Amino acid sequence: MFRLSCAALAFISVSIPISMSIPIFSDPSFGAGSQSRSWPSLRAPSKSTLSGLPYKNWTLTDNYQGEDFLEHWNFFNRSDPTHGLVNYQNAANAKHKGLASVQGKSLILAVDNKTHLAKGAKRDSVRISSKKLYNAGSLFIADFVSVPAACGVWPAWWSVGVGASWPNGEVDVLENVHKVNNNKMTLHTSVGCTVEQLKPNQLRGKVDRTDCASSGKNNQGCGVMDYDTTAYGDGFNKAGGGVYAHTWEKDAIHIWHFARKDIPEDIKNGAPDPSKWPLPTGSFVAGSCDFSKHFHDHTLTIDTTIGGDWGGDAKGLKAAHCPQTAAELVEDPKNFDGASIEYAI
Ligand SMILES: *[C@@H]1O[C@H](CO)[C@@H](O)[C@H](O)[C@H]1NC(C)=O
Ligand SMILES: *[C@@H]1O[C@H](CO)[C@@H](O)[C@H](O)[C@H]1NC(C)=O
Ligand SMILES: *[C@@H]1O[C@H](CO)[C@@H](O)[C@H](O)[C@H]1NC(C)=O
């Protein structure tokens, strides 16, 4: 189920091979009107290492897998709204160029690593979004065999509200830049959404900011950093990848990262039970923020861009020991030979 066909990865560089399936569960009791805004009274880990979340009977609603995986996703074909140096390919071109494919038991999404570019040209990449939209009362499980890790590269697994202009509610589950190993989980909203300041013993990550509003030049959102060295990048890939699971409830969004060796049996058995999982890696508890107003009708998205607002930031590149600018990096295809296949299981 989690095997990646290495040989099939030829010509693919920075890639996000994910296991064939992204099962999505829904909570059948959700919307019954009985849920109060008292959701997350997380237990302290000193008493229990469990998540402290109530048991719910999650039912499988969608399972993205198999040869027709990509039939259920749209290919974003406009210029990158985050100003990355990429040409997002439409479905036909992405498949033709080998940048999006189902190989063996994996889906591979890649950045072109064959073409030398002239100064100022952009590199081919892909950004896919689920055709189906999701709302609160959902549990998402994504198994990544490896993620892109290279200077200038900015990959993400996230969801965003459709319709209104950004920030219209965005949940960033797996996201960072370059070759660092830590993961940043972030919510972005319009003004008026501050999540609760959680205590260090309520989650495994470290709370960064609690004001989720992204406006003007301040588009940081509210974030939680996971400093576990298997959370992202080469560290994630060396650990054989792993699972990112997240629940989206009316009053809370919780995110778990499980390195390959730590994936709970209930996930492997297709019957996930977050009440039995350890404390979430990242937690966003609505507090005074009306999540239903800020988060609705989300399309699930996976993309890799290069440079742009975050990946092109000069200070960030320097801090990550990347000596070139994004504009310099993007020209040479060798810079996009990701390390991912070396660690595929
Ligand atoms: C692109 O990257 C892949 C994966 O790292 C590698 O196997 C392949 O040889 C590279 N392709 C070229 C043309 O360099
Ligand atoms: C869980 O929900 C499913 C589908 O609604 C139902 O068939 C099953 O009996 C429920 N299980 C429990 C333990 O409530
Ligand atoms: C671009 O994407 C839109 C939305 O998914 C789609 O309707 C359109 O056909 C695409 N255009 C091309 C040229 O692929």
C-alpha cells in the first residue's frame, strides 16, 4: 500500500509521491445540531499521552486511489498566485511531460528537471486541487512517501475555500521551503479570527502566532511549528515519509504527523480513531473565531512552486544555506533533482 516504484521515477525530480490513497472520512453525527462550542478540552499529556478527543465513528466517504486518481482533481493552470517561478501545467501537458502520473502504487507530482531555462523563464510544475469540496466534520489522511527537498522549492499539502478572493480560509497542513526538516502548519483567514493560545502540553508542536488574519503585507496567518526532524524535507524522506492526518471540526482543526514507523494501526487498517492517537502535532482551537464563517467549501490542494513569496525570500534562502537566488536556481534543472526517490520504501 505504501510502496513506491523507484524505477518509475526516472525523469522526475522534485516530486511528491504519495501513497495511492487519500481516504477521507466524515462524522455522520455532524450537523445534528447537538454540538456546542465546547469541543477541545484537550487532556494534559502528564495525565495521558492520548489526544483527549472524544471518540467518533468516522465513515469513509472518499478514497482517492488507483489509476483514476487524477480524474478527481483539477489542474490549476493560471499563473502562481504566490508569485513562484513556475508554469503550472494543465492536465494533458502535465501527463504528457511526465509531471503527474500514477506509477505502481504511487502518485507522482514533479517539477521539470530536464530543461535548461533562459534567464527569466519559468519552470514547469503542477498544482492539483480536488474537484470535490469539503467542510467541517471531515478527517483527511494523506500518506506521503517523500516530499520535495531542494533549495528554492516550496511544496505544500493544503486546502482553501473556493470562490471569494484569498484569504478565504486556508489550512496548510504540510508546508515549508528549501531543505529544512521542520514543518509549519498554518491557518489563513480574513480579519477577525484569532485562535486560542494553547498551552505547550496541549499539542506537540510549538505555537507561533494565534492571529490567523492575513492582510496587506502580513500574510503570516496563525501557525504551529513542528520541530521534529522527521516532519518535512530530507528528514521526512529519510524516515520513509509518513502520514499527515487532520480533522476539521466545527470548533477545531487538529493535525498529526506520523513518521512511517509510528503510523497507528487503526490508520493502516482503514479505521482511523483519533481519540486513540497521541496529542496532535498542531492544533487550532476556534476560541472566539467563528470557524464556520472563515472555513468552508475547501478544495484539497497539492502543489510545488519555486521561489515566490516564501521560497524566494532572500533571508530565508540564506538561513537555509542556499547560496543562490530563486531566479538563479530556477535556470538549472539539476537543482531540481529531488532526493525523494532515495528514501522511497
Ligand atoms: C530528475 O530527477 C530524478 C529524481 O531525482 C532523477 O532520477 C533523474 O535522473 C533526473 N533527470 C534528469 C534528466 O537529470
Ligand atoms: C458507524 O457508522 C456506520 C455508518 O453509518 C454504521 O454502519 C456503524 O454501525 C457505526 N458504528 C458504530 C460503532 O456506531
Ligand atoms: C484550466 O482550468 C480550468 C479549471 O479547472 C478548466 O476549466 C480549463 O479547461 C483549463 N484549461 C486548460 C487549457 O486546460
